[in-house]
Amino acid sequence: MATSSVASTSVGTLDVPSLVSQLMAVERRPIDKLNTKVSSYQTKISSLGTLSGLVSGFQTALQSLNTSLQGFSATPSDASVFSAAAASTAVSGTYSLNVTKLAQSQNLVAAGQTSDTTAIGNATSTTITFDFGTISGVPPGTLTGGVYSGAIYTSNGSGTKSITIDGTNNTLQGIRNAINAGNVGVTATIVNDGSGTPYRLALTSNNPGISNSLKITTDGVAVGNPDIDTLLGYDPGGLPAAQHLNQTVAAQNADINVNGIAITSASNTVTGAIQGVTLTLKNLTTAPTTLTVAKDTATVSTAVSGFVDAYNALSSQIKSRSAYGNSTSPAGALAGDGTVRSMLDQLRGIFLTPATPASGGTLTMLTQVGISFQAGGTLKLDSSKLNSAMTNNFSDVTNLFSSASGFATRLEAWSSSVVQTGGLLSLRTDSLNTSIKEYNAQIGKLEARMKVLQKQYTTTYSNLNMLLSNMNSTSAYLTSQFSKGTSS
């Protein structure tokens, strides 16, 4: 038992609480050591978690780099005419384009009404059916005042959709809302033309192209509600009298010419006209315009820069958290940790192992594309050297990063192995958590022992205090008696 400075409450007695507290501080030293270890291991786990997040960020940067190397840019000479996006299946080249027609949707307008809230017809339930197809003829019929004669309507076979008009929605507003809510492929609006009957229902097919022209049938006449049929019935292949709506805009396909080849499209978003390229048409051309498809070097440069930044963030944290302490700075939480040493050894091995060159290629090391190590273990990027390498032989650069032996491929595989369950970081974290659990179990047992020991110390020294107090009383009594005897 260690010695301690014992406080007294009075001459010859002990300050039991103070004495027990000093004794328990000595007894708790093993617990304090275990708590220090637990705290140390928790700090290690936190550091490993930080490294895991940085490795995942590094892995994401590598995936972005691999993706960018497969990409193409598609650049129009006049962006006001069309825009373009190229997929990985595109082919580099320059293409000549003319846009002579833009795809458009059919627009129809109904006869004017004096009010958009007054009931039309009666409350009888009436079914309105919408079909889409092609209006044809020579040339597709004759259009006069928005009405066809001599036209032929052919359904596109996509199926019909219907809505119901009854006493709850038989106003112009109600019909508009029913059409829009019915998801029938048509958008309805109400326009005010300023006339004596200004409120007119306007219908627009949601999809452009000549095969998306409307035919609208109703059972209004059959069920005794002819006013609904008079408002909405529209058969462009029938007699003009059967066309109760006027066509204000005809459905139309887009017509373009690519390198002298005529192409038609039901949409202004054109795919397939140029391999791997999607065109979005905006305006007609007055003269041929060009589209240049090439490897997307700008995106690759950005991705390589992101790869360098992500590696440097990881490298800096590995270095600081594994550093040994000295007189000016404390040691990192992972100083001497075997897991960190393994990570560094594996990374070093990947960077020092050349990639297999592509057929006819010469690139095997990252330094050849401007990526090199600098003092402190971080990477630096020479963008001009990278751009020069991509200009001279883009496929060789792709091979250097993305082939089976490429640096991005191997580094991504390493990143995945490190952060996955059962990987280096996972195993080390599990090991530390196991140790913490064991230490906490020991601490729990020792804490139970401390409670018993503290009670024993308190009882022992309290009893001793009582003994001392009795001895003091006896001593005082004897002294008093001796004094009386002497005086007599």
C-alpha cells in the first residue's frame, strides 16, 4: 500500500474521506491505464474512418477518370441551330448538317364560348375518346381554314384513351381539367381571343411528329348530349362537318440532311443519324453547319486533376496520422500502425510497376503524361504534358490508365480492396473494437472491485477513528486523575 499524506480532523483522529480518496486514487491506476488505452484505440478508429472516407473519394475520382477516357465531345459550329451529346460509341469525325424542318405537335382549337364556367350540354355522362395517327392524302388532303377535305386518317396503333364529361365537369374549365388530369397525351388550355365568344379550348398533342395527329370521338349524339360532340368531335379523315375543331398547327416531322443523306425524325431529339450522337434541333439552317466529334480531352484533363487532388488528400492524411512524434510535434494516432504501412507499401508497388503499353504505344509510366511525385510524397500534374500526350496518341493515354494493367484500373481495385468488408481498414477497425470491448470488460470488473475496496477502507478507518477517539478520551481521563492525586 502506498503512503499518503493523512489529514486529521482533530488531534489524534483521521480525516477518513480524504484518506480513502487518496488510497482509492492509487488503487484506480490500473483502471486509468486501461481507459487511456481505450481512448487511444478510439482515436485510432476515428483516424481509420477518416482514411476510409478518403480512399472512397480516391476510388470515385478513379472511376470518373476511367469514364472520362471513354467520352467524346460533340461541338456544333453554330450552337443556335442544334446542340449535341456524344456517347462512348461515337466515332471521331466532322459532319455536315442541314436542318430544313423542325418537328412540331398538332394544335387544335374549339369554337368560342361566351363563358368558361357555363355548362355545355346537359349532365348526361359522355365519353370522349382520343386517338393518335397520321393524316394523309394527296397531299394530305386539302386544308382550308383549319379543316381538312379529302384526307385519310390512319391510327398509329398506340391505343386510345378516354375521359368522361358529366354534370360535375361540363364547363369549359371542367373539360380542360378533365383532359389534363386524364393523362390522355393531350394538353388543354383556354385562350381568350377578345371576340364576342372569346373562350376557346385549345388542344396540343404532347408528342410531335406526323404520326401523332389527333382524332377525337364522342358518344354525345348517342347518349343525347350532342353539344359535347359539337364542341370536341374531330375526324380529320371525315367530312368537314365532322371536324368541329380547327387545326392551327399541323403535326410535322423534323427533316435534316447529314453528309448528304436525308433523315426524318418525329422528334427534335434525333438519335441514330450519327453513330453515338444525340442531336437536339433548335432552328432551321440557312447554310450547312458542321458537327465535330472528338475525344473529350477537356473532361479527361479535369478528371486527371481530380485524381491527383484525391490522391494528395489521401497521402497527406496518411502521412500526418502515421507520423512519429518529435520534440516539436506529437505522434500521429496511427504512428507505427501495421495497416498504414501495408497501405503505403501497396500504393508504392502500384506506382512503381509500369503498365503494359498498347499495341504501337509507348506509354508505361505516369511521368510520361505529366504526373510525378514531389517532395512529401504528393503528386503534381503538368497539364501541358498531359495535353500533348492526348493530342499525339489518345488511345495510348487511355491504355495507360484504363487497360487491365493501367494505373487507374489497378488503383481502383486497390481502393475497393482496402475499404470493403474484410479489407485492410475493416479488419484493423474490427481488431481495435475487439480490444476495446475486452478492456471495457476488465474495467467493469475492476470498478466492481473498487466499490468493495472503498467500502472496506471507509469501514476500517472509521473504526480506527473511533478507537483513537476512545483512546484520547481515556488518556484525558487518566491525566485528569493523576493531576488530582498529585495536588492532594
